[in-house]
Amino acid sequence: MNPKKIMFPQNRALASFDKREKRFIIKARIGQDPILVHTNNSGSMLGLLRPGRQILVSKSDNPKRKLPYTLELVREDGFWVGVNTLTPNRMLKLAWEHSLIPELTGFKHYRSEAVAGQSRLDALLEGDSGRLWVEAKNVTLVEDQRACFPDAVSQRASKHMAELISLARAGHRIACFYLIQRPDCSCFGPADFIDPQFSRMFKKAADSGLEILAYKTDIDETGISLGQRLPISWT
């Protein structure tokens, strides 16, 4: 087992996507057998969820779960796209543990779900040099080889940016970790054509010292590992 790779549960299966039933539920089929699948991705997953597309689902061993299956990957034009929104948080911690991202090195302590003002941010790293607050986001939208976030209007994402700006003004280091779970991109930037308010807050945060950590991923049917870092494109 690769310690630097997030592995999918061994109990996983290929399925065929039928439709998105509700915000967090999709209908699919394993062979001819219909199943209901939980998705934790509240975004639009723009362009991905089309009838007949191959998906990869994992199955929980927890007998108390109402929906045992979780949507992990969607097949798009010959490659996999990761849609599980818990993956960026797990990858962020893994990157800290294995010193995979330079900005995360030198911190002795990692705290998940740290409270900052009126928000709960994904991670707080602490060490002799101070604190680094980090918000982690999943990216599945690509336009003209530019990975973009968000894929739907997100007041929550704008709120997190405002909180990070407040922390920067108080003298803290701030960062956003954008995990791009698809290979067909060469740069990353805010999706101003979808959420202009977030784009404005993103640029304001960058002017306030936001460290933008945008990384591609290497994905196969066994798991996900951190790929190359992408430059930032503002247009």
C-alpha cells in the first residue's frame, strides 16, 4: 500500500449513472441491478453527470448507513474525475504528514475543523513559526484547460474567503488548497463566469496574502495521489 495515496475501499464497484434524484442522491446501476448512491458533492458537477456514464462507487461496511454506496469517480472522455468532497481534506492532511507541499512544512500540529470567527475552516497548522489557516476545496470544472472553482454559486465559499481575509489582517498566514481531481488542465483560477462574488473575494484574499495551493491529482480505480502544482490564471 502506498502511504502517499488515498486508497478507495476494497469494497468498490463500477456502475452506470442514471440520474441525480436529489441533491445528495443519485440513481445508478451495477449491471442490471438498480442502486441508490450517496454523493457528498453539493455542487452542480457541471458537465459530468450524464446518463450512461461509468462511475465508481464504494460500499460502506457500516450496517446503519441508509445508503451504503458513495460516489467516488465519474468517467469523462477517457479519464476519471474525482467528485468526493472529503478527498481534499484527506489529501491536505496526507500532504502535511509527508511534506509534499512546501508551504505546509515546519508545522508540528494539525487541527481539522478549526473554528475561526463565525466559520469553521478545514485546517489549522501550528508550529514555532506561527499559524497557517487552510481551507480545502474540490475542483471538478475545467474550461479551455483552466481548472475553475466553484462550479455553482457558493455563498459559503465567499464567507470562508471573508474569514480568511480577517485572519490575514490579524497577522495570520492563510491558504487555500484546491485539489483538481481531473487531468485535462494546465492552470487554475476562480470561476468568475459562474460566481462573480466569489471571484472578487478570491482576488481580495490574494491581495491580502492568500497562499494558493492548486494541485492536480493522479487517479485510477484504486485511489488518488497528489500530482503536479498548477500556476494561477486570473482570466
